[in-house]
Amino acid sequence: MAIPSRMEDRILVLSKLKQANYATVLTDVNLQGGKRVPVETAVFGQPDIKRWTNMPLSMMGTDFATQVQEVQRDLLESLSLIGDSWLLAWAFAFAMGSVSSAAGAGASFIHTIKPLDPSAVAKDMPATTIYAEAANVAGLQRRLQSMIVKDMAIDFPANAPLKITANLIGSGQVVSGALASPPALMALVPLMSNDLIFKYGPQAAPVDISSQIVAGSVKFSFTWTPDDANSRQPGGGLYRSRMWVGSPSLSLTFQRFVDDAASTPNDDFFADTIQEVLFSVAGPLISGTDFHKITVRGLAVIPSIVKLGQSGNKSVYQYTIGPDHWLKQGAADVVVVTCENLESSFLV
């Protein structure tokens, strides 16, 4: 046997760019200008194959299949990433689909990320091309075409960096062969859960309740619930031909210590009080007043569940703000994610 393939020697490359359309993959130059990314779990880019056989047919004179033919190729991957300021912006940009970028006060760039508006900019989710290796041979060095972020979540584990989980769906098509001159391994800028600031309360004036939040209990997720059922069309052969948005779905869960002298969270829950939630984590200084940072803001929310529970020997409120409890009020946004880092733009 030759030398076994080691995961330490493998390469995964992400680009900040979206494809011009679902059928037009990124060039190698685009990938070479991307980021070589370390991951917590391996990404192999291995397509799944569905085959038709004639075994169920009658009157063949045998109990066994005599024909086998491939009819569909699929590609599903999951990224488990450290909550770096660039990777957070990448995941939210491809998951939500709308990004506006501007220069910060110093050397940074601020990216304002929102769910795209299907009525204004069409129904297509942003797709990208990913390069992944499973071994140092051409057949296992692959460009994964037309990958979209099906859903993503960020966790805030206690005393650790933020964690990103992103599930992806591709067209199923890959192009094999090594990527010449891949980018150098990126230097992570992890944001730490210890630095979480959590605000919750009246709209436009949420109150800092960070000291009341149970460490490690915060989790936020977003998905467009992509329309996979209609992603294949006649003439598309084995592969998906498109990926449209479905319905947006947001979720936020967290735990909050019960105040022994007040029942305000309980009272607000039963009164259906509309609140604003805003949580942020700032990382290392970039320059001046600019920091690597992420902020998530829900402008009008009503918890769907506020359940009493226990954490150690402490009473806690267990909050869930489900998909239908993020409210649209007039022209105001529902949710806004702001990422600050050194990248000038995302998707373009």
C-alpha cells in the first residue's frame, strides 16, 4: 500500500464570490483568490448516486436484476467551522443572500447582511464553487459546482470560540483535477463567546442582560428552506439545474436566570410584548475603533416559548423565538446581521 491520505494534508477552498448564475461555475482564478479554510470535520465532496434497476419487473425469467443505470447524482456537505470574522460573514452572506458592504472608520469593512427579497431580486439562492480534496490524486481533487448554503447556525459555547455549522446542497456535478497554486491557509480570527453582549427589551432600546444569560445557551439559526423539490428540470440530466428560495425560517434559543425579585420576563411572555433582541461579539482590534465583530439584531420579536427550567441549582427561563415570531413591521427589517472584518465585499 502507498502512503495513506492524511487529513492534515488536505485542502478546502472557499470563495467570497457567488457564481454569475447556477450554471456558471467560478474559475480557478476565483478559487485561487479565495481562502484555504481549516474545518472541524472533513469535507470530501463525494457525490451520492441513485440508480435504476430492472429487478422489480415481472416476466424476466430471473429473480435478479439484469440492468443497472444511473439516474441521479446528488451532493450534500456540511461545514463545521470556527467562528472567525470572515467565515461568519461568508456563511451569513450565502445563507441569507443580500449583502451591502462599506468601509469602516479605519481599515475595516462593515457588511450588512439581510434575507434577500424574492419579489425584488428574483428567487435564486446565491451559489458558489468549492474546492475540496480527499487524496493527492486528480480523481479525488474536486471542484464542487453550484453549492448553496441550505441552512446555517451559530452556537456560543461557554469559554470557547463561536461555532458555525453550515449545511450545503450542490448541483451534484464535480470537476476533478488539482487546483494549481491554492491559497495559503487562512489565519483564523476567532470571536470568543466570553465576549458576548446580549441585549433584550423594548424596541429601539433593548437592555443589556448579558449577566443574566446562561453561558453556552445561545444558538441562532437561519434557512431559506430551499425549494429542492423543484431543483431538477427536464433536460438537466443527472444534476440539479437551479435552487430557488422557499420560506425564511429563523430561530433563536437562550436561557436566562430567573430574578428572585421580579417576574418581568414571565409577565411579558403572557402579555405577548413585542421586544427587540440584539447580541454581538467583538474580537481583536483592527485599527482605531474598528474590531473584528458580528452583531445580530431582531427588530420585533415575541418569544414562542418561555419555559421555566433548571441550570445547576438555579432557576432559568428557557427562551425559544421560533420562525413565525420574528415580525415584519412596515418597511422595517426583520433581522439584520452585521459583520466587520478586513474583506472588502461578499458575494461580488
